[in-house]
Amino acid sequence: MSDNKNKITQAINDCHLPRRDFLKGSAAAGLVAAAFSMGLPFGAFAQQATPKPGGVLRLGLAGGSTTDSLDPGSWSDTFTFVGFSAVYNTLSEIAVDGTAIPELAERWESSPDARIWTFKLRQGVTFHNGKSLTVEDVVASFNHHLGEKSTSAAKTVLGDVAQVRAQGTDTVVFELHSGNADFSYVVADYHLVIMPSKDGVADWRAGAGTGGYRLKAFDPGVRMALERSPDYWKPGRAHFASAELIGIADGAARINALVTGQVDVINKVDLKTVALLKRNPNMVIEETKGAQHYTFPMLCDSQDFKNNDIRLAMKYAINRETLLASILHGYGLVGNDHPIQPGSRFINTALEQRSYDPDKSRFHLRKAGVESLKVRLQASDAAYTGAVDASVLFKEQARQAGIDIDVVREPADGFFSNVWMKQPFTTSFWYSSLTADRMFSIGYAKGAAWNETHWDNGRFNQLLNAARGEMNDPLRREMYNEMQALCRDDGGAIVPLFASSVAARSKRVSHGELTAPYGELDGLRVIERWWQA
């Protein structure tokens, strides 16, 4: 093993170790750490604030599948989102401060009740196939996701849209069933890209967008090759001459590809390796806080958790700070038993942070009429890496409050089909949502398809409906503040952690200020926004 280690270390220093040999050697010797700490001789790449045009951006990404498609309604993970966000544009874009700003829409306005939204299109924009952007393209692109026969992942996002229609030659009108003050954020969804239309139908098979890069090659889940469009309409964007996305499912393989110089950027870095990666002077760790949150959902209609005092006892029996250090290695934030991420637009900053308190947990057990409690927690790393370990830590912490948690490890295969939302107590996770309304609507509202705790709070549901169409931000904030408190103090979800999205890049590439936590890799727009150093 010592000889193998020396060979690998020397090869890394000489920068000539082939990828397959590196993988083979490091796997045999357990020596991935050697690659981290030695540092490839990339040279000095000083960070620069002024974008430098040209060069090739190579990304090694998890989240690709051989079932990936050009159809935007089918996009489901990082590989397609990042790649096609460079090929296409949406009506609005999420800026670095988390606000919705114009993209293909030049401007927009809504009726006083937020039910009618009017978008004026940008003029002079062309698709990569030479077709000029028209209102018919926008209407067809949205209709692609609407209708009873639609199988699009964005169908639920547009569930409130009654009709989309053209008004003249430069305006598109959306009529909603009810008011939605966040609709300018809704149209920024990564699925809702604008495609050219053909005979009134979106031509997604053309693979032609209005974005900064033309699609040159697409091998689903394996590789995507992009070339800068010389006619891109957006100034100060799309700096690279070309980009290549490579699907790399294995975490160690992604790191090896980065440290051997085969790619410039990787996502989903194993948190256990971050400290070692930091030792490499040519690597930079990119952390996006609040990108997702982890939950322990308790079914409020189950015999175990129908009593809110039992739910509160469970919430006080978990040590969030310990989980943050042990499971996330500090790359995240503690949660407060509601799903609105810290730093977001409507976060309730006045809400007291719940902390580990075994005595208060026992108090709520006694209020529920019991001195001790035994529950079964069905856990799987299908929820997130470390979910089973987090469950075991929770078990140890809860014991101090007189709560006996029987942790049952469930297989990843079929977990979200057979266990989640069916068993009283499980592990789960959520990506952060663009808006508070969307997060509450899909995961906490009565009857929501993904209400993972079967929670039904009349006051919460009333506030949710009222806040959705409220155009007065201060009043809306009051509503969302109360809703977060209701989740914390009555809801069925224990939300101990907000996990960061952690990526890594070579100093060969640089960037400006990163987008607020709505999607990894700079809001999934890394190809358009970053540049060569």
C-alpha cells in the first residue's frame, strides 16, 4: 500500500496520472486524500472580478440519467437543469438577491387582485434555429405543460393558470383561477423555458433556445456539449466559448476528475472530504447555504402523533447543533421546524429558535399523559446522505427525555413509494423553493399531494390562501410569520437542518456574486454567469 501511495502522490505532482488509473489506484489504497492535499500544478489562477471571454468550461455533475430528454417537462435534476439553462431562457430570472427580474419578458404587471398577469416580450430575440421569438412561441411553451394530458413536472407549478393567450404581437396574458402575488417568480421555474413553436405546438425536439449557448451534442445522462451563440441578446453574459457537461454519478470519481484537471467544476461534494479538498491551493469550495432542508415527518393523523404535545416532545428531544456538526460537518444551518430557509424574503426572524431541551420534552410528554414514549423511525439514506446516521443520533439524544426511538433502516429502493407518507415516522428532505407560497402549498396545505405529515390546521390553510394573492408586502409578511409559527408549534415536521449545497471548482474559473439559495451552482446558471480566470 505504501508503494501504491507513493506512485499516486508522485503522479499527482507530475500531473500525468490517467483518470482510470487514478480511480483504480486510489480505490485500492484508499488514498483519495492524497489527491486533495498535494495540489495539482495548475499554476497561479488569481481571482478576477472582470469577466474574461473565451475558454472551455467543463463540469462533472451528479444528477444525470440515461432517461433524460430534450423535453423540458421531463427535466428532473442538476444535469439537465444546468445544461439547458444555458440553452434556453425563461420569462423572468432569479437575481443574486433572490428577486425576480426580467429575462425574455421586458416587463410585467398584474391586476390589483394578482389574478391577471401581463408580460411584454423583449424584441429582437432569435432562436438558435434562426426563428424570431414571438408571443405564439410563449403561449405554446406554456401550453406544453398545461392540460389534462400533460405529463410535465411543471404541471403542478402552473396549476393555478386558467388560460394563457397572446395580446397583440408583443404581449402575453396569463389568467389565473385565483390571485398569486408571486407569479413573476413562478415563470422563472427551470422547466418553463421558451421554445420555438411549430403549427401552434412547442417544438421541444428542435433543441433550439434563445440562450447563450447552442446545443451541439446530447447523450442523455452522459454528456452535453454546448457552443456559445454569437447572437446572444443578453450583454455581459455567456463568457465561455464552449461548455461540456459530463455525468459522473460517483462522488469519489467526481473529485478525482476535478483534482486531475479533467473538469473545472463539480457538484454535490461529499462533506466528509471538504476539509481535505481545502488543502489543495488550486481548489475553491463553493457553499450555498439553505439550498435544502432535512425533515423527520410525523403523521399527524397516526395514533403515535395525533397529540400535539407528543409532537412537541419530539421536537425538543433533538439536538440540532450536534446534527449540524456531525452530519453536515458545519455546512448548513439549524432548522426551526418550519420550511422557510434563513435569508429568504419572508423568513420570520423574530421567531425564537427551538433548542435541545430534554426537560421541556418530558414536560410535554406528561401533558400528553405519558411518562415515557416508544416510537419507530423508518430511516433511509434515500432521503439524504447521512439520514440513517442522523436518526441514530436522534435516538441517543431523545433517550435523555425518556423517548425510545427504534431506528429501522429501510432500503433506498422504493423508500419514497412504500414508506414515506405511509408510515408514521420517517426521514425526508426538500429542496428550497423559490417562494414561501410554493413551499407551503405543496408540502403543508390541507390535501396537498406531498403533505408528508398529513397536517391539517384551519388557521394555516386560511392564511395560505389569503397570503397568496396579497399584494401588500408588510401584510403578507405578517401572514407568513404566523404560518411559520404554526408550523413550528403545531405542525408534524421536525426540521432540524438546512443543508448547504457544496460544490468545488478549480481556480481556472471565476465568478461574481452568487445567487441566493434557489438551486445549486449559482442558481443552476453557472455556464452563463461564470468565466475563465
